[in-house]
Amino acid sequence: MAIRRAAHQLYDAEPRVLDDPIVVPLLRKTYGAALDEAAGTINEKFSLGMRAWLVARSRYAEDKLAEAAGRGVQQYVLLGAGLDTFAHRNPHAGLKVFEVDHPATQGWKRWLMVESGLPVVGEVQYVPVDFERQSLAGELEAGGLDVTKPTMFAWLGVVLYLTHPAFRGTLDWIGGFPEGSGVVMDYALPRHALPEDELESRDQLAARVQSIGEPFQLFFTPEEMDAELAAFREIENVDAKEISARYLTGRADRLSLAGRGGRMVCAWR
């Protein structure tokens, strides 16, 4: 995912959907060959669609965070942060960022930061969580998260891989935060809700992730997702058409969302 975000910086036209000057230097020393190889597939249909989705997804989340910061929110939690670079680009004074991920993944990211020579960021707290053995709530509180304050959560590229009990448990916990808190996440439509011309590409992608031991598990229709978010007072549930209208219209390159199976949702307490 980080390589695709970096490819957007290197090969797509300006203005960029997601302006991320950190991701290329983060990857260049260790993964420079992969960045160079990405140029060869930059205009393939799958590459265009996946890159468009990843940068638009992050842009949507960061736009929603800007709304939260405008409402006075000063805590931002990235669940499954991976190689996200927002903490290095944070424009919101006083906003503290909490990055949550598996200890091995987080260790890898922090090693890449040292290798790349990126400066230390003050307003970020790394919270390693082994979800099989540790409590997300407990580890975040131990890491300094104030559960009495409004907080914005980003949950990108994660929901599709969860069991429903795991999803529900985390969402119920987020739903207990004070008024003004919010959550932004992406989710995927179930296979029966996809148009026929997208079934083959979904099946191919599902087989690919299954083969590496990370199968797709959780899908929602828009109506089902709205029901899951019943404890929230304000919900924006948008499809690929709306995301394209916001971020991909009138571009000078071929970046576009080919599929309709991915959706974004933002919900506020």
C-alpha cells in the first residue's frame, strides 16, 4: 500500500489526491527497486484502480480529521497504522497522534524511519498491540490516550479482514467516547451486491489474499453498515462514485476508480 502511495507521488499528475512528501523517502533506501518497478505498471487497469482507491481513501480520512480538528478534537488514533505517514505531515496544532499496530509491523516501520533518516516526530505515540494477547483499550490508555476527551479514529484497510465479533467489540468501545468523537473507515460490499462485471476481479483479489493467509472475512451492504453505526448521531456513507466526484474528477492522468465494491463511512458521536 505504501509503494502505491509513493507511486502516486512519483508518477501521477499534479495536483495529487494525497500530497505525501514523506512516503518516498521512507521507502527509497530499502525499497527503491520496488518504487522503480512500479513505473512499469503505472497505467495497468488494476494498478490505476488500486492506487486511486488507496490515495482517495487516505485523503477522505484526513479530510474528516480536519473537520474533527476544527471541532476541537485533539486526539487521533490510527488503528492498523502500517506505514501511514500522517504524523510526519500533521498540520493541526495540538493534535496528538496514536499509531496502533502489531509489534512486529510497528517495529518494521520505526526501523524504516531510522534507515531513511526521517526526523523524530514529537506529537506521536506508538502503541504496539498484539490483539491475541492484549487489550486495545488497555494499551491505548497506558500509552496516554485520554478516554474522557473527544477522539477521532481512522480504521483503514482493516475491517474487511476482521471477524464480526472483533469489529463489533472495537466499534462498541469507540462508541463509548464523548460527544464530538468520530470514526472513519472503509468497507466492502458482499459479493451478491456487486455488479456482474466486478465479480471476477473480486474473486481474484480474494484468492490472492487468501493465499497469503489474510482472507477477506467481513462485508456489509450500506444498510447493514448504517445499522452497525446506530449508536452514532451523524453518518456519511459514500460509494465509489461520490469518492471519484470529490477527488478524481478532471485529472490529467488516468487515475480512476474502476470498481464499485469499496465504500467509505464516517460517523460522529
